[in-house]
Amino acid sequence: MLQFPYNKKDMPDNTIEEIKSRLDLVEIVKEYVQLEKVGSNMRAPCPFHAEKTPSFFVSPTRQTWRCFGGCGEGGDMFDFVMKMEGVEFIDALRLLAKKAGVKLEKKSREERGEREKLYELYELAVQFYEKQLQASRKGKRAKNYLIERGISSESIKTWRLGYSPDSWQSLSEFLISKGYRRQEVIKSGLAIKKDDHSYDRFRGRIMFPIMNTASSPIAFGGRVFEGDDKTAKYLNSPQTPLYDKSKVLYGLDKAKMEIRRHGFCILVEGYTDVIMSSQMGHGNVISTSGTALTDQQLNILQRYTKNIYTAFDMDSAGASATKKGIEMARKKDFDVKVIDLPEGKDPADLIKEDPEKWKKAVEEVENIMEFYFKAAFRGKNPTEPKDKKEIAIELLPLIKRIPNSIERSHWIKKLAEEINVNEKAIVDQLAKTESKEKKENIKSGEVKSERKSRKEILEERILSIAAKKPEMIEKIENVTLSPFSQDIINALKTGKENQLKEKVDYFALRPIEAEDYEKEMDSCIREIKKENIKKELREAHLKIKKAEKDKNKKELKVLTEEVYELSKKLQEF
């Protein structure tokens, strides 16, 4: 039995090796990335940054991975899972230990960290709610309600659905009986403090556990099934160290492999939509859990696919937020399609009524722009000048946001044909739309300046410190800087700063947040050295590709060793 550590450094080397010896990094990476064999290594486009030329390498012999492109990330299987899943070490440990069949011994309650306690509290809560659904009188009514809605007994078990008793402290008392303090239960979000008392957050509700990608419970959604209309239909867990609703997709732990297999995911709004869809064979369905689609959720989703089918109610009160999320996805180069549902129906309703109707709706999925066109033309006469104008006003901003110029041109032509106007008129009006939006963005301060590279930012900090504290310049010996930065450093070093007075004054006056300039200088120098090594790695990677193309095995061997040495150097920082 192996103990839970707080982080990787706290874990004995033999424990890490025990898990590694049972798993193969290549197989783990293959769950997320499609690898191709290149010599003795495996290669793919980096899953951590956008790129066209594959620069992500996995070494089966060394059981390590590294990106030799833009991000320069690398490490072992633990580092890969942490980065890929966006989790801390303890979460990656749980996931890999489970895959390896290694049981983790729990530390004493005093030794455990906050996250470990939260995991156990939520697991115990799931077990408590599951038992209440099966054994209590009202829980059985809740179970019958779920079955009447079309959710099978098997799905209830698979998704670990439960029932929270309609009493003030039943869960709290259960957790306290297991040795937890009341304050810990309150801090977990499972109970709410009021004055000198506390009460359970969830009471008299059907409970939907929300899991992380390792299938560990981290939050709950609670739905009423009896009572008056004044009670909120859904109640969700608050934010905790384990749970941030903007970063979680319900059902992803079960759907991620199916999403990769199908090449797309279906996004729905509710828990029952996910469960019912999965029940009828669509395992690639996930939910935003009642929130609008967020940037963080999209960042997670793009690890698995860039193709989204949405099954949202686009005519609801929250349609604007839904459209905003969809446009955000399109900006990130997702291919978004829409499942057009009958009015007033959600996927769960449709599946209960007739599973074949849902299946057909998925098969007849529409391109998002086709959907927008249909909505814009609904109830309007495209031969009437007034309606033509309204249709264009609605569609032009959407066409404008299409990042691909060829696709944008297609929809410009389609709009011109549909409202029977000259294509040039559409292009001219689109230019005015762009100009208007740009002015509005400038006014609201949304126009972003050109992004600087990490090395440029670091060099600017070094120059600011050097201009303020010239005595620290000697620290910069043997650090490769850009010609611009080196000129300023040389001027400061030789007392000729008057020759570059304007530039030196700029950096001397530039504010820099740092309590200790010396530590900040050391940190920046260390990071610049890392950036320089990353640059060497990228250059070596380009040479490797050339050697592969030329089939120069001798050169390939030399370069591979060079990459290995540079990687070792990088890991020393």
C-alpha cells in the first residue's frame, strides 16, 4: 500500500517507479494524442499549444515526453497527466495509480492535506446519498421519479445518483460520525453556516455527483422533484479548491474516450440530457452544467476534439450567453454544428418520447451558420427592403467573426444570393460593420496590443532592474540577450548611458513590482537561460526534420543526443 503525498517531491522515488513500472507512457499519451512513429520515438502535434508542424516527442525507452516547439513543456507520465488534465499532482497520482492497479494507503487525518480531505468528504457524501436513494422511503420516491423520466436503474448506479434527505443535518451528522469536524464540513460546501449553527446545503433533492476526469466526485448538482414552484429547481455546489464550475464539464470522465473515437462531442445543458443520451448509446455527450460555455471549458475540450455539436435551446432567455460561448469556440477554430431540437424539447424529453427522433436530430446536424441563417430569415420576407436590412444586420457580425477567409467568402456569397443583392454591397456593408465594431472595442479598451514573447518580457524586467541598480549588471555575464538589450547593458556597464539616454531613462522610470530586486534579477536570468535552451531545442528539432527528410541516420543520431542533453539541461532549472 502506498501513501498519498502532498506533491511529487513528498513521494518516495520507489513509489513513483512502482507506478511507472506498471504503465507505459506511450499508451497513456495515446489516450489523448494520435502518435506516429519516427525512428525510435513517437511524434504528434503538441496538445498544449496550436501548431501545424508536429514538435511533440515521446521517448518509449526513456519514458519521457517533450515539446520542441512553442511551449517547451516536458517530463514524465505524471507531468503529462497533470498538464493534460489541468490537475495537481495528487489528482494525477489517483488517476495513474488506478490505471496501474496500485492501492494508495490513506494518511492519518492529521497528516492529510485539504484537498485529500475534500476528496474523502465528497466520496462519503456520494455514498450517503446513494444509500438514501435506495433505502429511505422518500429516496425510493425519488428513484421512481428518475425511472419515470426514463433513466434506468443501471444508469442510476453508473452515474451514482442519490437523494439528500429533507432534514437539516443528516449528511453533516453522518460525516461527523466518520471523524470530521463540523467546520470541515462547512468549508467543503456541503453545509452552510448560519449564526452559531449550520445546516446541510442539499435537502430533499435528487443528487447528481459531478466528477473530475479521474472520476472522483468534486461537487454536486441537486434537483428538486417535489415541492412548490418557489423552490429553486437546481442547486449547485459552491466553488472549492476542487471545484470551479467554469472549468468542469459534466460527464467528461466517462465521455472522453468516446469523444476521441467519434471525433466530435455533443454539448447539452442538463445532467439528465447527458445520462439519457449515454443510456441510448451516445457516449460522447457532455454538459456545461447549466453555465454558459466558458473559455476554460473550451481549453479542456480541445484536448479531445475540435468538433462540437450543440444541443442548446437557442431561443431561450439565455440564448445570448449561448451564442457568445459558440462564437468563442469558433474563434478558437472549433467546428461548431447545431442539433436543431423541436421547440420546447430538450434531449432527455426527445429521447423519452422517441429515441429515434434524437438519433435522427444528431444525424441531421446543421452547420452553425446554416442555423443562424435559418433563424435570421424566420418570419421575414427577403424581397422586402426593410427585411433585407434586418437580416443583414443580424448576420453580418456573425459572418465577420469567421476566422477563415475562404469560409467567410462563402457565407458572404450565400447572403447576397438569399436576399438578392450585389455581393459587393454585402462586402461594403461588412467593412462598415468591422469599422463600427473596432471603434466600439477601442472605446471599451478591448483592443489588445501586439503580444510580446516571454523572453522580451523577461529582458525588459532585467533592463528595468539594471537601470535602477547598475551594480547588478555583473550578474548578467554569460547571458545571451537580444542586440537591443545588450546595447543598453553595455552602455550601463561602460558608463556611456548618455548615448542611449532616452532608452535608459525609459527603463529606469518603468515601474516593476518586486520586493527584492536581487532575487527578481536572479529569477529573470534563470528564466532567460531556460528560454535560450528552448530556442536551441527548437532549432535542433528543425535539423532533425531535415535529417529525417534526407535520411541522414548519422546526423539524426548526433542531433537526437544533442536534444537529449539539452533536455537534461532544461530539467536542471
